[in-house]
Amino acid sequence: AQSVSQHNHHVILSEAASLELGCNYSYGGTVNLFWYVQYPGQHLQLLLKYFSGDPLVKGIKGFEAEFIKSKFSFNLRKPSVQWSDTAEYFCAVRDNAGNMLTFGGGTRLMVKP
Amino acid sequence: DGGITQSPKYLFRKEGQNVTLSCEQNLNHDAMYWYRQDPGQGLRLIYYSQIVNDFQKGDIAEGYSVSREKKESFPLTVTSAQKNPTAFYLCASSLQTPQGGTEAFFGQGTRLTVV
């Protein structure tokens, strides 16, 4: 069975600091990769996705992620966070064969003004 | 407007009763999913379905049942066998294509409280 690990459960940063959230998955086949964000009291929203092609993908609100196949990783980055980035972030992996979509445990980010 | 509708938003049930959560989508998506979200545990997959009349167990299927009689509907029943049913339940759908498909789109969720 595939699994997704997000190593940081809670992250606290000051505004303008750089952000990197780790995501590793276990599945040997072809995958699609996603990062979702959940702002307090709101629905899950897609930040970015990787299906194929350039392993460096850019998403909304200045976020980007890099797919490193050899490391089974899809880390999320943002050069300079804002207070409005305070939210919970989820990494997700879908296997192309069975279409099973698995989420990581989430990382709760707090940005101090 | 196209989207995923979960109802009700809040649901209260007595312990020992079965309860069914509704999920409807008009996006013409093939795949549908049910997740349970608990604080600190992310989203855990309960069941998913790739096509009508077919579904697979996820990581925490025990105590739950589903059906997929129509493409647009994927109801989840929380049975009395589920030991800790109080949680936030999310339904999602995605389009499946030979190239892989789309991202998952989520409903607004149903918060189930068992008393």
C-alpha cells in the first residue's frame, strides 16, 4: 500500500522567512502528486500539482514544489511567507494504476506577523 | 454551478445507530472518495470508487460501507460497528483519463457527532 509522510507536523515562521515542507511517498510506479492547503474554517484548496514534465512546478500564491523521483519526494517551498499563509498543508499522491489518492498527515504552519 | 455537495453539514446521532452521509457531484467525474479528517492525522481514506458499481477499501474501511449505483452519487454509511465515528468526513471526486486525470475536488464536509 502506498503511504505519504510529512515530516514536519508544526512549523512556526516569521513573515518573510523562507518555507520548505517535506513530503515523501512510498510507491514504485507512476504517480501524480499534489499539495493542498486548508485555511482555518475553509475547504481544501489545490496549491499545485505534478503529472509529468518539468519536475519543478509552480502553484498559486507563490508556492512551488519539486518532484525528485530518486528520493520519492515532493517538497513544497515558498521564498517569503506571509501571515496569510497560516494554514494546514497536505501532500497527496495518486497512483496512476489504481487511482488511489493518499494524503499525508498534514503540516500546520503558523506565520507570526 | 458544478461541484460536490455533501449533506448535511452537521449531523448528530445516538450511539449504536447507523447513519448515511450524502455526497453528490455534477462534474461528471469517474472517481469518488471518502476521507475522514481528525486533528493531527490528516485525511485518511475510507473508501474510493473508480467507476459505477465498483469500489475499493481504503486504509480505514472497518465500520463503514458505501455504494456507487450512480456516477454522481457515493453515499457513505457509518455503521454501529465503527468504534469512534465522531469526526469530520470529506467527499471528493476526480476525473480519470488514460494520462492520469485531474486533481481531486472536495465537498464542504460533514461533521458527525455521535452522542
